[in-house]
Amino acid sequence: MNDNLAQMLQTDETMNEQVTIPETTEEITEENPNTEATTAAQETPAEPTQETFDINITNLHSWFYANAANFEDDAKPINADISGIDPEENLWLTIPHPEGGIAKDGQPKRKTRTFDNANMIPILDLPGMIINIFNNETFRTIHETSVENIFIKYYGANARQVVFCKNVNDILVPYAIQKLKKKEEGINMILPQVDIEEKLNIPAQVEDIIIRYKQIEKVQAELTTNMDVLQFFATKIPTVVDVTHLIQIDQVIINMMS
């Protein structure tokens, strides 16, 4: 602004030269507009608007190191300096051994997991409470949101499923699911459309649930309300190590709560 003001106030000889305005016989009216100015204005591209999201997307490598302290022993990073390897492209972790046991050094046994191109794997840019690592570079994370009692389960890698849940008596109740598109920059929150607590207290449509989840047939006599079904799944989920199976359970509950 100061440079522009100095230029406006300069007394250079060229600024004092008389300016000759060319004559024109063309009158600019509504019937005869200045077409050159109009065309120039029309050709000026409008600036693109930046879409804003409730939740932004980041990458697995950055997110894990920002949240690693929250996971205690569930997943520990392996910090390796290998010649010719970009450490930000891959994520090396150790997790508790699925079969348990004690290693030769007297410590609980662990297994390694590797995520290739971790800097390209999308994940929600939200605080992470829990991470579960499965086979074939799959994982599940649980995130807090800015909305009270609303949490998100995220199934990463190829699944990219975002499951919105409400915390009811320390049980996460899924009520909506959407797939995170490739290269998506963010998503918006989905809030429950029904009174979840009220819905949990109504009689369960067990026959409909059996159609979607055959295994529940063995315990159907014990299931009276939707809360009974939810508690059955809450006990079942910690034993499941397959992402597809976990997503199936979430979808059954979402259907039950719709």
C-alpha cells in the first residue's frame, strides 16, 4: 500500500505531461453498451469456492504417529532407518501376538505388521482412541468427534467404511454408514435420525435379524428386545478379526435401528 501511495504522489515529469483523451462518437448506453468491457468481464473466471467439511482426511502414517501414545501396547511403531527407504512411505508396527505367549526375552510375544504406502492410505483426521490391526493391511480405528456421545468406527485400507455410532451405556451403537471415496478431502457428520435409546427398548424383530446374521439363530430364545441383540453383538465383536465380518455386524445393527 505504501509503494502504491508513493507512486500516486510522485512528481516525475512524465506525470505532469498533458494526457490527450481520444475523441469518440460512440455513445455508451443501455442500447449500445461497451461490448469490449462486457466481454472481458464475462471471460474473467470466477474463483473456485473451497468446500468445507466437518471432518478432514489425513494419511495413516501421519495420523498414527500423532496418536500413537493413545494406543499403549495395542500397536507400537518400529522406527527403522534403512538406506534407500523413505520412512514416511511405510508404517511398521508390532501388535500383541494373536495366540499370546511369552517370547525368549521374557516379554509377551508380539507380531509385526507392515502398511506399504502408508502416506497414501486415507484416514479421518480425528483423535484416535483405539486401533485394531488385522491381516492383509486392514485395520479398524475408533474416533471421538466434536459431538457429545457420537463416535466413529473407521475400517481402513480397501474397505474405507465410516460408521457413525452413539455411545449408549458404554456400547457404541451404529446408526449410519458411508464409504469414504478415493481422494476425498473430507466428510460431514451424520447425526441419528431416531431416538436410539427408545429404539433399543422395543421388541426385537429376531426373524429379520436372522436373515441378515444367521449365527444369531442359536441364541434367539434369549433375545427379547433390541438391547438384548445389541449386547449379544457387543460380546461377539471382540472375538472377530475379519473386517468384512465386523462391517456385517454394524450393518445388521444399523438396519435394526432404522
